[in-house]
Amino acid sequence: MSKENIILAIIFYFIMVIFFYFRNILKLANQNKKRKKDSEIIEVKYLCITNNLDKDKLLNNKIMFLFSIINSLIVDFVFIVVIQLKISIFIKFIVGLLLFLGLIYSVYGILGKYLLKRGYGKNEYKRN
């Protein structure tokens, strides 16, 4: 990978962090409005279903920034891997899709277990 490609990947990563962060913040702000279903954050919904986490505890800026960093890392990693492959476009698409879904499943699974240990579960009591 050349120096220019590394710089482009870093710039792309930071742009994606900013994009995902503002997307999550706007959805968080729109949850109080009429269209509640359209403003649900998919990451929060997925973690609540799969790991029995409390939705209200996950809706804060710290967790939203964590989601944006994770999403950006996944998208950037898949982008770099797919660009480096020297195969047909159809196979690149299939590899990118499988890599993307696998990374989402595994990274958010690890994040859900971590958040459970940190006390974000539904039936967690505050420790003194």
C-alpha cells in the first residue's frame, strides 16, 4: 500500500467518524418527535435485542461516539481490503459484503458483552 493510499484511508476514516457521529446525534434528537420509528438507532436496537441491554442507558453521547468509531473502522477496513484485491468486481462485492456482515456481527457481539459487564444490562443494580 502506497503512502498516498494510507493518507486517503486515514482521511476517509475521519470523515466516516464525523458522518456516523452526526447521524447518531440527529437520530437521538429526533426520537422525541413524531416519527419515532424512523429515528431509532439501529445499533442500539440490535444490542438491546441480542444482549438484553437497557435502551435508556445506551442513549448518551459517549456511546454514540463509540458506535461512530466502530462503524467507521468497519467501513474503512472493508474498503481497504476490497480495494487491494485484484479480482473481478462481482467477487469483490461478495467478499466485501461477507466481510462487512461478519465484522458487524463479531464486533457488536464483543461490544455487547463488554457493555453487559460495565452495567448497561436491563436488570443491573447500581453498585456502591
